[in-house]
Amino acid sequence: MNCRLSDAITRIKNAKRNDYPCVKVLWSQKNFAVLSVLKENGIAVDRLEVVSLDKEGKKLIEPELMVHLRRGKLHALKVLSTPGRIMHVNKKKIPVYKNHLGLIVISTSSGMMTGAEATEKGIGGKLMVSAF
């Protein structure tokens, strides 16, 4: 698997479409940090739990999806930077997503944070995920 974050976002979108209450995602620091930011802002994830190893000995994250997410309230969840296309922005060019109704997750030198937090701190970084 080339991009674990893309796999995690795809699994969450598929779980939403099929009305599953939770989904299992491969653990990585990036996945956990992005899902934590989404949980803190009340988008897509209600509870995060790191599960022990699966059959192949890999660590898993089990995010529980929000009830309103399963009813169709999440319109778009998209990975912005992939291994083939990395999108960096400076502090002046952090995008506003859906007129501040959506959320952009940015990987900065201070960790993962939303676009609004990065703008307040005056830090640029790598665009990771957009959610609306």
C-alpha cells in the first residue's frame, strides 16, 4: 500500500456509504493525528480507539463514526496531498474551504492542525485532508 492516509479516508467513506458504525484502519502516526484533528472538530469521527494487533501482527485504529455521519451529513472527505502530488502552502496562502463551513487539515512543524489554527499561528505546511 502506497498511501495509508488515502486508504483510511477511503475506508471511512465506504463505511459511511454502507452505514457501518465503525471501521478498522491501519495505524500510523499520520493517520492517528489526522483522525484526532477530525475528532476534535466534530467531523466524521466520534471516538478513536487504538486496537491491538490483527492477524498479520499490524496495529489498528478503530474510529467510531458519528451517528449523523451515517445519515448522510458528510458531503466530502478528500485527501489533498498524495505521494505523487504533495501540496505545500505558506502562511499567506492557506485555503479557505467552503467559505469556512469545511475544514482543512494541515501538517505543520508544530503538528497536525486545522487551517484556521495554522493561520492564527502564522504557520504554513503540507495540505493533508479537506472535509465538508
